[in-house]
Amino acid sequence: MSYRRASQAQWCTHVNGVHPSAEIRRWLTDAMSLTVKLMARCERFRVQRLAQGRALALADEFDKVALSRRVLVQEREVLLRCDETPVVYAHTIVPLCATASDWPFFGTLGERSLGTTLFGDPRVWRGAMEYARLHAQHPLVLRAAAVLGEELSGPLFARRCLYKRGKGLLLVTEIFLPQIHTIRKNQASPCA
């Protein structure tokens, strides 16, 4: 496989396109907030903000937020931790043309969950999920590996979704780390 193909994901509109195991399929396709699902499976859930600021949009994401080419965007990178174990690496971009009224909370999230904010706002429209298997050379896998201080051999399963609020677009990509298999499966529902 060429470096260019490995560094850009092939996103599929149906989960069958990435051939996940039954366990990973459940993580990829669940319509509930990932934050809520993770909180139900651990004693202590935590968002660890890694970076937030301006960065160049990735080659396989700029067109999803209606940009004609790779330009600077607002970017946020976090690890989602269950009982201090990193289980998801999440990457979010917002075009610089988005206004403060489109995403008033984005710049001040800190270590709060973006998902909770998105699912709790009735003005947010959620698009269809897309799925991919990210190879070790994909920029987001490389970033996650650097943060974790370990090589992630991949491919890693990922999903992404486009959100719209007002005229603003926001793209969230979630990469399921190998440790996702270690968190408890049969925790009681948070709604019980």
C-alpha cells in the first residue's frame, strides 16, 4: 500500500464497508452519545484535552466541512479515558469562517465533553455516520500514537460525523483505540 493511500482514509457510508467485529460494530454504530456510553462502562470517565487551536485541515476531511482545499481550521484533539485508560482519540475541526454564534461553546470547552454539548443542543443537526479503518500512517493514528507513547499498528476503526448549527459545520472523528476492548461490558444503563 502506498504512503498516500495509507495516510488518507477511505470513508464508507455503511459499517459493513470496514468489516468490524461484532464488538467494534456496536461501538461504531451506536446512535447514543459516545460520552454517555463510555460513562456507563467505567467508574471514572474523563476528557483529556491534548490540543486546541488553528491547524491545517487533513487531506481526507476538508471537503466534509465545505472547504475547497486544505486550509487552516479550528482543531481540537482529546483522549477519552475510562478509569484512566485511554479508549478513544477524538479529533474535531471547525472552519474558521464559522461564527461564535454557530458554535459558541467550542473555544471554551476545556476538558468538558463536546458530545454532551452536541447531543444536548436542539439546534444541532447531526449528519450520517461514516466509517473507516485507519492505517498506522494516517495522521490521526500517528498523533494518537505520539500522545500514548506507543506504536499503534492499526488498522484502527474510526467513525466520523458532520454536525451543523446555524450556518456552521463541525466534523468529529473518533478513533477506537485497542484498549476499548478492556472496558467493562455489562455495566448498568445510565438511564436505569
